[in-house]
Amino acid sequence: GIQVEQSPPDLILQEGANSTLRCNFSDSVNNLQWFHQNPWGQLINLFYIPSGTKQNGRLSATTVATERYSLLYISSSQTTDSGVYFCAVNQAGTALIFGKGTTLSVSS
Amino acid sequence: GAGVSQSPRYKVAKRGQDVALRCDPISGHVSLFWYQQALGQGPEFLTYFQNEAQLDKSGLPSDRFFAERPEGSVSTLKIQRTQQEDSAVYLCASSLVSTIEQYFGPGTRLTVT
């Protein structure tokens, strides 16, 4: 099956710093999603981005499907950005396969 | 509109008890998925429905796990004779069709004592 690798596993930032999270996947996919899991465990949809670039406020994401990776950019980080960020992919008609996540801690 | 809802949010069961976890998907969503998330890990697939048909149950860890979606809307995940290793967060997700964006509920945290 498809392998999903996320890096770095842990990231510690000061408030206001920028960061880049990476997701590599081992095969072609139909769907790629980025999620933020908040401290209460809720998975919040950030981006649905099987290819191309999207931006939403301080967050943006780029997926290069031909090279099998995706990047999530967080600019001017805030303490509320803390939590675990997951990348997940699937192929047609199958369930999402998640990476192990990147745990982000932003301190003030 | 309303998102995916799950109940109960927390469940404590004694080893050997049966439990039933409920998922209400977003109205009109055809596809429904169940995932299991162990502490410190990413969610892992359990089973998938398209309308009322269970198309994939390859992720169910044992025959003690059973899921149904009889009318193509609400789904129930049942675990019989719970064991300590069943302790996890159980997440439900729905999507319009299986190949596009999935939306997750808040999860049910199951603790087996």
C-alpha cells in the first residue's frame, strides 16, 4: 500500500516564526488532505489539495503530484496553531492513509 | 450546515462488555468511513460504506468489530467483548463521494478497564 511520510516529527517555534511541513507519498494519489488536530482531538480540514497551490489566510499548501510530495506553510505562527498536523492521501475508492503527523508547539 | 456528529464522546467499558458507537454524517454524504486512532498515532482505516453497502471492511481488527449503516445515513460501530487493546479514539468521516474531501467528526474516546 501507499506509504506516507511526514517531516519533521516535532517542531518548536516562537510566536511569529514561519514554518514548512513536508509530506512525501510513495504512489500516485487522487486525494491529498492536510488536517490540524486540536488539543481536543478534532481533525480540522485545512486543505484538500491533490495538486497545485492553495492559500487560506496565514496557511498555504502546495502539492507536486508528479514528484509525490506536498508542503504546508504556516506564516506568522500563533500559539493557537499548536497541535498535530496530518497529511492523508487516498486513491480512487479507498480510505485515507495518514502519515504519523508533525507535532507543532508555538510559544509566546 | 451541521458537521459530522458522534456519540457518545467518551465511553468507559469494563473488559468483556459490548459497546455501540454512533455516527451521524453530513446530510447527503454518500460515503462514510470509520477510523481508529491510537494514542500518538495517525488514524487508521476500519471500514467504509457507500450508502448502505459496506464496500470495504478490511481494516476491522477482529470479528468482534461490526459496523452497519442500514438506511444509508446513520452508522453504528459495535465492539463485542471489549478488550484493553480496543482503547482508542474512534473517528467517523463522511464525503459526498469516496474520492473527494472527507470531513471528520469529533470522535468517541473508548477506554476499556
